[in-house]
Amino acid sequence: MVDVEVYMFDGKNYIVFDKIQDYVYLANEKNTRDMMIRKIDINDDRTLLSLESDEEFEKALMLLTTKKLQEEEE
């Protein structure tokens, strides 16, 4: 059995599909096109925070993109 992490935002369940550095990548369990990126709170690793800027969003997205491209090459 696989452990699945689920967080609720606005009454919707989001499943963690990846973690890279301090970033958590989540998808809505009922609509996988509804995704979000959050970061782990350094003071409480069970709390997810919104990203602070467009630049931080771009950094987190680039980390995920790079990881997925590397996995495809393997």
C-alpha cells in the first residue's frame, strides 16, 4: 500500500504528487488539471505556505520541470 498525503484547501482535497527542496506539488483529487505549488513552513513541516512572488513560483516550476525532464532521459 502506498501512503498518500492529502491537504484540504477551500473544501477540496489536494494530493501531494511530488516534493522538491522545500516545495510541495499538489493536484486536486477530482480534477488533476487543478494543481498548486506550496512551500513547507520552516517552523512547522506540516504547514504549507503560499509562494511569495512570481519569481518564487517560476523557480519552483523550473525545479519540477527539470526533474521530470531528467526522469524522461533515464
